[in-house]
Amino acid sequence: MKNLIIIFAIIIAFATSQASAIEEIELEPPEEKNWLLKARVFHERGLVKRLETGIIEQIQLELGYQGLITFNTFSNSSSTDYDYTYLVGDISLITRFRNGGLLEIQSNAARYSPEYNKLYNKLSDVYYLTPKFFNHKLMLGQNRTPVGFEGGQSQYTLLLADRSMIARTFANARPLGVRLLSDWGIVDYDLGVFDSGRLMENMWKGVEFIGWMNIKPFNNIREKYGDLKIGGGVQAGSRESDYTVLLSGLEYKYGNFLFNTEYAIADGYNGNSISQNKVQGVYSTLAYYITPKLQLVTRYDYFDPDRKKAQNSKQEYTIGFNYYFVGQKFKGIFNFVSGINSADADYNKFILMTQILL
């Protein structure tokens, strides 16, 4: 444990000095021969090709990587085990059209599951987003479902190395369907009808509806009072059996401070897996930027996988640090998770994660 803390301190100290060196360099034209500057410009601009004529305005290639090392200890064992996880290896092709439409095709090379073992199961996002019409857009295709604040959030913008337990259970899945997205300033909503299969597997066996709405009372006065979202949603459908998930949440950002909390209760669910269990859970997160690049994050997370059974709930207490070398494009994460498991052994986790976006 002592050695791990020393190693982490050395990594942060080295990385901080390197990031500062990058920040001190003023952006200049791409032909500048300084390799460090060219790397910075590349990170900021990405792999982008702009077209002067035709219906296509821009083609962009994005490469994403997340890898983490986890050290695990359990109360019923004196040993410590660790594993390396190649969490995400995304290749995305994004085409922007002059009329405002967007086509994205994304493949996750890291995905492996006996259930999803065909080539097309590697496809994560395959959708077309229409131009805006009357404050609305249509999204046609396959993408991450908007089940809750965190459930529908991109893997690359999460505050912690892993999602909350309700997001892991109810969301973090990609079905094929149609979504209606709208933003009226003080209110936004995301309504969709989907096939209840996942990653184009077990198709045409059921339909589901997923809807989420946010009320943003400070939308026009955010600079003075911060950004407040009060949200709620539902996921309901059928796949082998009927299921319903109800969610509500609140998120508040002000300056360097962020707080969010979310509650969910389910009578059956359809996330990465299907279940008829009656489930509930809640989490609350606090985050604060100590410096413009270093962020402190804490979370309390509670989950009951079956409300009909006693003494089977799980609680996790997490404290962590995020270091944004180049925003979300190059980020380091350290988390310590203490888990209390009523049905099994308690546990601790030390997680070191690297994120790179090109």
C-alpha cells in the first residue's frame, strides 16, 4: 500500500511538470517545427478534413483509449489481486453535412462477450442526426440509451473510472431506434422508441420506450447563480418479460463546484442484461477543481439488487482525483473505492486509469 502511494505521487509530480510545459507554449501555426507544440495543436484540432465544396462539410476521425489497473483487496482474504483492463478502444468516423446533419460510425475494438461475438457487435454508435427543425432533432440508429443522468453520459466524460451502480445496471447499453431531442433553453427532453435487443443482437423480440426531461430554472442567469438541472425519466418495455425503470435526479454546477444525485427504482430492467428483479439505488457525487487541471471527486453509492431479499445491499464510498493534461483528450484518474457488501465480503479497490482521445 505504501509503495503504491509513493508510485502514484511520482507519476502525478512528473505528469504535472510535463503538462505545465505544454501549457506555457503559445499556439502557433501547425508548420511550427517544435514537436511539443505540434503535439498540442494535434490534440486540440484532431484528425479533421474540411471540404470546400459538396454536401459534406467536414470528415473527422477520432481514436479513443481507456485502460485501467485495479488493485483489489477483500475482507475474507489476506491477498491482493490486480488486473489490467483494456476498457475502451474506439474508432469513430464523424461526417458533418452542410445542412447541419451528422453521421457517426463508432467501433469499440475492446468489446468482447460470448453473447456479443459477431463483427457487427463491435459497433457502438451508428446513427444519423438530422438538422435542427423547430428546436428539435431526430436521431436515427444505434447509440447509448438516455437512461438517467449518468447512464446516457459518454464514457469519456465520467467523473470516476466507473459509472454508478444504477447506471451500470439499468443503462450503459446501446439499442437500435429513433430519438427526438429538443432544447428550449429552460427545458430539454430526449424521447425515444427502441428495439429492446442490444448491439443488434436478439432483435425484433420487443420494443421499449425511454424518455428523459430536464428543467433548468437558472438557464438564463447561469453566470450569476450557476447551472441547475432537475431531471426525471422512464424506461419501459418488453424483452422476455415486461420491465419498468423510473429515475429522478438533480445536478448543480457553480464555478469549480459540482454536485449531482440520482435515484432509480425498477420492476425488472433491461440494461446490459435482462432481469425481473425489483431493484433500487441512489448515488450522490461531489466534485471540486483544486486547480484548473486537478479535480477532487467523492461519491456515495447505494444499490439493492433485489428488494424482496433482506441483507443483500451494496454500498460504495469513493474518493478520487482527475488530472486533465489536455482537457478530456488526455486525462489521468485515480480512485479509491471502499465497498460494504451485505451479501458477501467487503472490499477495497485502487484504480489507476488513463484516457487518450485523438
